[in-house]
Amino acid sequence: MGKQINEREVVLEILMEITENGAYSHKILGDVLSKYQYLEKRERAFITRVVEGTLEHMIEIDYILNQISKTKVKKMKPVIRNLLRSSVYQLKYMDSVPDHAVCSEAVKLAVRKGFSGLRGYVNGVLRNVVRKMDEIEYPKEDVQRLSVKYSVPEWILSLWKKEYGEEITEKMAADFQKEKPITIRCCMNRVTPEVLKEKLEAEGAKVEAHPYLPYAFYLSDYDYLEGLESFQEGLFAVQDISSMFVGELADPKAGDHVIDVCAAPGGKSLHVAEKLQLADEVAARENGTEEKTGRVEARDLTEYKTDLIWQNIDRSGLGNICAVCKDASVFDEYDKETADLVIADLPCSGLGVLGKKPDLKYRVQPEDLEELADLQRKILTCAQAIVKDGGTLLYSTCTVNPGENMDNVHWFLKEYPQFELDDITENLCKELRSDVIEKGCIQFFPGVHDCDGFFIARLKKKHDFQEM
């Protein structure tokens, strides 16, 4: 049987969807890899690397092309623009691919896509890139230098530099371009970390312990995630360590009623449900009574999102969690003071996860940050009303923008003095305790911490608060 697909054509089609049609990189790449799971591991790895690498280095690649081509990147035809981008990535960052192969395959693909009249242009630009790559002068000015070197928009770097200084800014920008194994969470309701590690290694995967949590591992050297028997059996969930700390700091107690107001796809809710089930079982043994009926209600805005949550619930085998379609920004009087624990992992700019979603840095704009902060305040206003006296509100985002994090915490405490920050120090591993902010918050930085950029605040509602 002849070869049915061309990997470079698949790469081009994916890049076109992302850069021209607004598709999200992690979603379309996952869908395409699932569609072509019959391909060899090497072929799927090539598609993944070239798509992700082109997006990760796109500002630098465009800078290189603008030094070489008389037609600037913004003026190029979209197909040619993305074809050249992916080709330059291969030339600069993939030594295993011969330069002549990159150039000839790009020319063939241009012809196949109906641009035979530009075959000479494509060939000439790429051959000039090969010849002049090492001669290209990069910007010297600091922010522009970092922007081209790490392909992060200048406005984002300026924001970080102002808030966190140059050292942390460069560490974050550099970390986003590093290739890393995925992080997984052992599903403790089904298996112990030790047994899971043995099973995964028996399946041929490489498993390394994460330094922050005993049930977290780095996973690599597997062929296809869904092909792992351990995954099919629901023995682990793919989840970043920073996200796992939502479950750690939530710390549900036996019998708690938990509401996660923005839950999809459900990883944090399921982690809390797992902890809640184990807490119920311990309490039942200690008290010699039947298990308490702690429950988690995982909510989100659309049926599509709640369907995703239900799929993950079914995989988990947990019976103390359900998914509900509900708008977190609209308060329902029926919910008033009904929850012991409310989780508000809110929509945000995603500036902490640019390594996993590199297209976000080109998608998000400065004006979006203020709109997102306002949306978060609207949802927090509704979420706080659900919390019982003495209950907990856990607020988190996957960004490193203070306007969506600490600034909102300060606003919240001023608006709702019945809440106070709750000390999280004892819920953290020793490596992280010195990073606690104002006793109840922590900001994770990629490149500084072994995880994504992420923010968590734990707020406690005071008993019998009387407003002055």
C-alpha cells in the first residue's frame, strides 16, 4: 500500500487552521493526531514537533524571513507564508532533516497546493536562508532582543519585566520553548503510585517522580497515550502539577458539598472528588459508621463542556461527582450558602501555559487582560455567595498576569470583608513554602518552578461575620 498522507502537508493544513482560521493549536493537533493514529510514531512525532516548533518560534522565524525575502511575511499569500515558516523551523531547529530535503519538499508542496508559479520564489528564499542563517543580525535592544529570541510579543515581555524583573521574565520566556515530558496524576482511588509506576514501565514508558507531590509523575517515551493500557483503565490523568495543587489546597473534608463553577474538562473536580471519597472512607472507618455522602458538582457554561466532564467522570469510576450545565457569572438564589467548598478556576489570558498552547501569545491582546479581570470579578461575586459560613473559596488561574491574580484578590477582600486569606503553607511541599504570598496565595512561574505558570488563592469565609 502506498503512503496515504504527506506529513508536511498535514503540518501546513494545521498551521493554516491555527494562524488563518483561529483554531486552537492543542485542540486541532490532538484531533489530527487522533485521526492519524495509525501512522508510525516517528511520523506523528514529526507532525507534532514541526507544528509546535513553528508556533513557538514564529516571531523569530518571521524576523528571519523578513531579512531574506523582498516580500515581507505579512504580504505573503497565507499558504506560502506558513509553508516557509514551517520550512525555516526545520532548517534552523531540526538537524536530522537535510537542508536540501526541506527545500525540495517545500517546492513540491507549493506546486501541489496550486502555487507552481511561486516554486522559484520558495526555492530561492529557503536556499538563501540556508546560506545566510548564521549571518543574520538579531536586535540588540533588550525587550526586542528577548521577543525575537524567544518569540514572545514585546507587550507581554514588558508587562512581565515591569512586574517581576528581567531575570524571571527571561526564565519564563526560555522555559516555554523547552521540550518536556507530560505530567500525570495517579488516580489514588484505583491504584497506588508505586503500582502505577511499575505498570507504566512494563508498558515501555519512562516514568519519573515529580519532586512536589508523591502521586505525580513525568511520563515520556510512550507511543500513543490512549494506547497505554494504564490510561484505558483510568489509572492516571494527564494534569500539570500546578493544577494538582488546586486539589491539595482545596483539601476537602469528609461529607463536604463541593461546587466547581468553571470545571471543564474536569481534571481539578475529579482530583477533589477522589480526595473527598478517600476522606469519606477514612471518616467512616474511624467512626464505625457508613460512609458520608460528600459530593462534587462540576459546572460549566455549555453542554459541550459538560459532556467533556461526563466523559472524564466515566473514565474515573468515581461515583460522588456529577456535571451540571450552568453559567458561573449568573447567581442562582437556590445556591446561596450551600457549599462547603467552592472552586473558581476562572477564564484567563493563559499567559502561564504558553509552552503548551503557543498560539495563545499571538491571540491574546493587551485589552483582553482588563476584560478578563472584569469577568473574573463578576464570577467571583457569584461564587462567594455560594460559600457557607466557615467554608472555603479557592480561586485559581493559569496566568502570570497580576491583574488577573493578586489584584483581584485585593479587590475581593475589600468588597467581601467576610472572607480572609487562609494560610496554605502546611498544604505545600517544603520546596514551595517560601513562595507563599500574603499567607494564602502562591504564584507559580515556569522556569522558576517545575510546572506551568499558575496562581492559587485560598479564602475562608468567617463564621457569623457582622459588617460594621
